[in-house]
Amino acid sequence: MARVEFRNVRKQFDDEKKGIFTAVEGSNFVINDREFVVFVGPSGCGKTTSLRMIAGLEKQTSGDIIIGDRIVNDLHPKDRDIAMVFQDYALYPHMTIRENLSFGLRNLKKPKTYIEEKVREAAAVLGLEEMLDRKPRELSGGQRQRVAVGRAIVRDPQVFLFDEPLSNLDAKLRVQMRVELADLHKRLGATIVYVTHDQVEAMTLGERIVVMNQGVIQQIASPAELYANPQNMFVAGFIGSPPMNFIDARVLGNSVFVEGTEFALQDTIADGLRAYQGREVILGIRPEHIFGEDVVSSVSGNYRLTKQIKAVEHLGSENLIYFPIGNRTVTAKVHPETVAYPGLSKTFVLDFSKVHFFDPE
Ligand code: ADP
Ligand code: MG
């Protein structure tokens, strides 16, 4: 297995319509040997382009790409020793699963016994032993996805690249395959670079996550770190379900003023405000840190705000309550016993010990 590094990698496309277009800008990261790293960001932010540059399917405009201890800038894809699993895991429909799994190795002119052994190993790892003589159409979506992963496994690559491999599966199967992929990573001890637009998938699978927006890496961190310390509003507004709320406020001394109401902050919380003295600030607070006054558990930084409820969603294990602050709609993720219905004037308790401060856009 191997590490993967980008040093100041940029990719520009000369697009007929858009002209010179920068898809990836100033990309720097190190993925460690055996690490599972997920690239996440909205559609078009440069995830696939980054992955294709690792694979050598796309040549970077500038910068260096390192796999293992080699600079691979000029290395042909087939010499990079990586295997890629795509979203549309197109299997050969006329071939059996065994033939689909062995196809790549036969192309590489590997000995027959070697190929048989590799196919047997991959089938065992993925629970496909019973299906080797079937055709793809006889398999379920999840099983076909496993075959696509198997085609990568048989090649014993230094690095596995996955491009949205679960996005064609239904929601339930996606969750199941997520667990299987995490387990597979542990058993293979492989370096995995995984791309998705789904932040829940990223948070559950990634040991570390690379958050991208408009071609630029926003933050690289563990899921826990991204959740607790998002570096900017983009990351804060992208990670979390639902993502973080933003509230416009003004800073004076140790207080923030929200729609004219003063919240005097404890010194420890107010420390983060120094840079914003006398200015506008955006408060970031997660939906799970806002409670209904009637069902408050333990809240340390305890501030109250009465608002008229706009909408309520009942999710069973929790309710989402929507109410306005200024021009923005705020979401509270509350205990299902919290009394809430549209039009109700309700007092919310905000846990300001968990508040974040951001520069206004
Ligand atoms: P993602 O995988 O995050 O959705 P991509 O890496 O596929 O994003 O694309 C990033 C940007 O680069 C998009 O705006 C896309 O339209 C553009 N792009 C990708 N490939 C090409 C290409 N071959 N020619 C021109 N533009 C491209
Ligand atoms: Mg993509």
C-alpha cells in the first residue's frame, strides 16, 4: 500500500463554452498509507477531477503528484498501480461474475493459477463465492456493486480510488454497503481515496475528510474535528444533519445583539469575540444545540429567545422546528416530546457554549 500526496496541484480545462476554467486550484494534501480519506463537496467542486489526476486519467496543469515515494507526474495510468471503482460500475453483461473479476488480470497476461487464486480471494472477501458462475443481470444492485469492488481487489493495487460508488443504490442498500466498505478497509488494510457529495457518507466512512468547494480545499480534518471546529461558513454549513444555523449579530463588549436583544456572554465564550468588537458577526449554532424550553436537558451556555414557529417536521426520534431570526430561517433539532406546531410562540434555549463566530459574507 502507499501514501498519496498533492503538492500545489492545479487543473485547468480549456472548455469550448467556459474558456479557460480552473477545476482544481492549489490543492495540497497527504493521504497516509492505509488511510481512508473521503473527498466531499457539492457537484462540480472538483472531486472527480482530483481523483482522475491521482489515477493519471487527467494530467494536472501544474504541481506534483506523489504515490508511494515516486513522483508520478509523467507516469501512465497503468503504471501507477492504482484501481478505480466508478459510480456506474458497468460490468460486462455477457460475462459471468468470474470472468468479470478476472478480466483485468487476463489482460495483464497473469498466469491462470494466479488469476484463479486472486478471484477466489476477492470472492471470499466480498461474499460472492456462490455467484461466480452467474451473469450480472442475475445479481442485485448491491451484489453488482460488490463485483465492481472485486475487480479492483484482484489487482492488489497500492491505492483504491472510489468515485461515488454508492450513488446508484437505494437508501437502505447504501447504508448497508457503507458498513461493508468500512469493514473491507479494515480487512484489506488499504489506502482508500473515496469521493462523494453526501456529507453523511463522508462523515461515516472517512478517517479524515477533505472538504472542497469550487475547486479549492476548504478544510482537511477528522469527522469529529470538522463537526466541532469548522474553519469557515462553507464547512459549517455543509457538515452536520441538518447543517449549522447562522444568525446575524452585532458585538459590543462581552455581548452579542441579535435583533436588538442583548445576550451577555460568559468570558470563556466571549473570548472568540475580540476580533469582532463593534462589528457585525455571524453566530453559528448547530440545530442540536437549540432546545424547547419545555424539554431542556443539561445546557451550559444557556440563552433564551421567544419566536413564532414557522414549520415542524416530525422524524420520530426527533423533531425539526423552523423559526425565523432576521432574514434567516433557523432549525432546532429537538426531543420529540417538545410541544411545537406552526404559529406557536415558543421560547427556545440556545446553548451558547457551543457557538461559533464567523466573518459576515
Ligand atoms: P465533481 O466530481 O466534484 O462533481 P468534477 O471534478 O467532475 O466535479 O468537475 C469540476 C469542474 O470541472 C466542473 O465544473 C466540470 O464541469 C469541469 N470539468 C470536468 N471535466 C471537464 C472537461 N473534461 N472539460 C471541461 N470542463 C470539465
Ligand atoms: Mg464527480
